[in-house]
Amino acid sequence: MLQRARAAIAAVALLLATIPQTAPAQDVELRSFDGTVELEGNLIAYDGAYYQIETVYGPLTVSAEGVSCAGPGCPDLTSFVAEAYIAGAATVAEGLLPDLLSAFAAQQDLSLQREDEGDGLVYTLMRPDDQPAARFFVRPTTTDGGFLALLNGEVDIALSLREPDAPERIAARDQAPDDPPLTRRVRVLALDALVPIVSPDNPVTSIDMSELARLFSGEIDSWAALGGPDAPVALHLLAPGLGPAQDFAGRILLATDRPLADGIIRHESAADLARAVARDAFAIGISSRSTVGAARSLPLTGPCGFSQSATPDAIKSEDYPLTAPVYLYLAPYRLPQLVRQFLDFTETSEAERIVQAAGYVNQSLTRTPLSLQGERLGNAVLAAGEEVNLETLQAMLRRLAGAERLSPTFRFAGGATELDTQSRAAIGRLVTAIEAGLFDGRTLLFVGFSDSAGSAQVNMRLAQNRAEAVLEAVRAATDSADARVTLRAEAFGEALPMACEDTDWGSAVNRRVEVWVE
């Protein structure tokens, strides 16, 4: 016991300043249970599992498991209530989040109560003795509002439908230069996608991504240019502060140096947008796949003939170019234990079921054999040329014959080996599956692919480096990988394109590492 208490006091000192200062400092004395170790100081915070106290040695974080607390500043351990403040995307705050909280409460043998409070909601998790165990203060707003509240220190978690923009990343860094950056304080809660939507009465069946940019910049104003009737196009988007509208503007219009057209009809909710588009045969809107409603989504095409629909598998693998994860961005300090347990719950199979029922795409691993990937193989044949010849394609097919592709796919910026946010989350899920024994005795083959910019030889080398980088990231995240599975890395460069490369986003889709199970 003495050793455990000493370890609790000494080792966790590495967690300095990880609990927010939520209460005035008060005198406490922490003692090991046999009384041989004592630590005096002022209580800074208690999160249900750890004390943080200011001592002569500086601030120390100590596990409550190995010590007792004496003094006027000691918290009441039996009545401690964990709290979390959350703000951001209203569709998530009002839809998916309450369902997850309800399921988490049931798992913990707690009940969930909801109350309106000002401009937000309070979800209280109640113990069987009718005492509160935790309160989640939720403010439905916009992605902009969530980031602003997080950067101002008003909330612990921001719900976002996009990644932080450059000013938000800079503000977070300038505010706390020693804290992990926003891009390292994030979890992917669910998967979604941006989709162009039209009325079921609209005759257009697909749309080129460059045409989509020209439509919403006003360069195309008649459906006749898209193979439809000679009628004016009515453009619909969400309000400017909402994540999907910002994501679309950043990824489609700004990427092509085009401004938004005048006269776009704006909506405060995705449901309102979908209803308006569904009623107008000459309208087109950009919405989330989870909120298409009575409208119809259009597959994305390109001049090379490739077509991609926002299917669950295409979204999981990021083969669909406009995937749009739902993010949880966290404050740079340790959250109360019950709040951390809720965040862990969001990555369980029960949470994935709730995510799917809410209309989103979950992150559960799926397997697809090569024999069911005819569209991809057809694309490879169409794109073959001087540098990717029949011999290269045959070698790839022989190597992957009999194997199954896993849904996680790892993507990179041009010329880089830095993984994007969704890919970093996929590392964790793949490691969890390995440690659960799902692939015991099998081979996991990390296969690198590239875009076609530059020489095929250089691209093959870059694809191999990326495959090896992902393999090493998986190996570094678990001690049991090499004992359970065989890990190998190979590359086929430009041999299996997923999208046309007439745009930056098409090239980005092709730069990837896939995981195959043999």
C-alpha cells in the first residue's frame, strides 16, 4: 500500500496542470493509508479520481485511490458531481449526443434527466439513490460557436462538423503555446459526407466536381449546361456559420479560387434545406448525407469517367472525396473521470449502433474481398497507360487475390507522410481490433498508393514510404501487434486510382494506404 501511495504521489506529478482550476485553493493533507507518507498543500481541483494540489514542490496531481484526504479543503467524495460543458453543431448537440448520453447512463446503471437552461440543455446522470453523478451542460449552436467557446475557455468540448481553420489553430496556439495543438486534441465521433442534393423530379443523375464549383460560383446558371432542362438553377446552402457550409466553401470553392455566387438561399438547419430542395425541381443544395431527407443525393463524377457515391463503405474508407467527420475537440486539461468514461464509450460497439441509427456512418471495421471491387478495378483499367501497364495491374491482382480490404484507409497531403485527423483515429480502432484478437494468426498488408503527379518511380517509392509509416504507427500503438499478426508493407503507386485528378481533392483521394487481411 505504501508503495502504491508513493507511486501515486510521485509518478503522477508528470500530469502537472492537467486538471482545470475550478475552485479556490484550500488547505488539504493527503496521507497514505498506513500514515507513513504525507503531502500538504492547497487543493486546486478534484475530478472524481485525482486531486491536484499546490505544494512546496509545485503543483502535483495525485490519484485518490492510494491516499486519504484531511483538512477543510477536502471534497466530499460521496457527493462529487462530474461536470462537462459542451457547445457546437446543433444537429449533433440536439440529435446524436442525447442518444449517446442516454445509452451511456444505462450502461453505468444511472438514469438520465434533461432540463432546459437558458440557451442550452442540462443532462444529469442520476445515481440509484437519486443523487447526481454528472452533469453535461450542452449549448446547441454552430461549429463556429463551438470553437469560439472552446478557445475562450467556456467549454470543455466543442462539437464540430469541420476541422479548425487557420485562424482558429493560430488562436489556440497563441493562447496556450505549451498545450497540445487543436489537431491533437480531437476525437472522431461519427462519419458523414457532403453531398449535392436535388429534387426527385430533377432529371440530372450525377455531377462533375468542377461543375459543382462552377454552379455555386455562379459561372453556370442553367440546368441546360448539365444536361437538364433550360431552366435557371436555384442554389441552396446552410447559413455561413454552420460547419457543412464552411467545409464546402473551403474544399470546393476556395480550392479553385472561386467566390460564392450572389443570391444563394441560406438555411438555418439541414432539414429546412432538404425540404426546400425536394420541393423545387430546379434547385440544388449542399447538405450532409445524414440529413438528405426527401431530396436525392447525386454521385460525384469527373472527366476521366470515375463515379463515386456516398455509400457507408466509401465514407469509411474516405474513397468518397467529400467525407465530413463529426469531431469532438477537447480542452487541454484532464476532464472528470465520468466524462472521460463517456468519451471512451463513444468508441464502443454500442455507440456505433447508435451512430448508425441516427443516420450517420459509424467507424466499425468492415471487410470487402477483391472479388466485390469490380468498379475500382474497372477504374484501374481505364486509367492504365505508359507508366501503369498491364503487367503492373496483373502483379497487383495476384498479390491481393484472396485478401479482404479493411475499411480504414489512411490519407496524406501531397508529398507528405503526415496522416489526416480521420486517419489518426483509424489507427486507434485498428489497434483495438488487433488487441481484441480479430486478426490473430493473419497477415495485415499495408498497401501504399499515390496520385499520378511526377514520375511513376518516385510515386512508387513515396507510396512505399507511406505504407511503412502507417505500419510503424500501428506497431508503436500496441505491444501485441507482432505477437498476434504479421505486418507487411507494399506499394503499387499509381495503379489503383479512386478519383479523377483534374482537381486537388481528386489527387488527395488517390494518395492513400489501404489495409488488407490475408
